[in-house]
Amino acid sequence: MPQPTDEEVVETAAEAAEGLIFARFKQSRVKDFDVTVTFEDGVLDVDVYINAPDDAENAAVVADEAAQAAQEAVDELFAAAEDE
């Protein structure tokens, strides 16, 4: 399998981050969120912001976990491409 495209990397990371956010928070508890993903020259940058007013401290932890989940999903994407 050829290496994933930049677009595939970005989509995979964003979907993983969003999936983790809504696995941890009910959608109604999240007032706003933003997942920004860039992949340039082989470097992945993921920034996650969550506005969950009722649980702001936990939102910061979940944002970090979502960014980590995005990175892990991209690692798995590349590993799968190398295995084929």
C-alpha cells in the first residue's frame, strides 16, 4: 500500500481526536471545540481546544488525550501502509 496522502493523515487525526472528545463528553456538554491538524514535511501538529464550561479542568485533560489519540491513529495509519 502506498504511503497515506497528507489529506488522509489530516482526516485520520481529526476523526480520532473528535471521536475521543465525544467518547468522554456528551455532545450537549461541549459548548465549542476545535481540532486543528497540519501535516507538512512529515511533521504532524495537532491542537485541540474544548469548551465544556461545566467541567473545564477535565476538558483540558481530554484535549491532551484527544491530541494523543490523533497522533496514535496516524501512527497506525502509517504502520498499516508499511505492512502491506
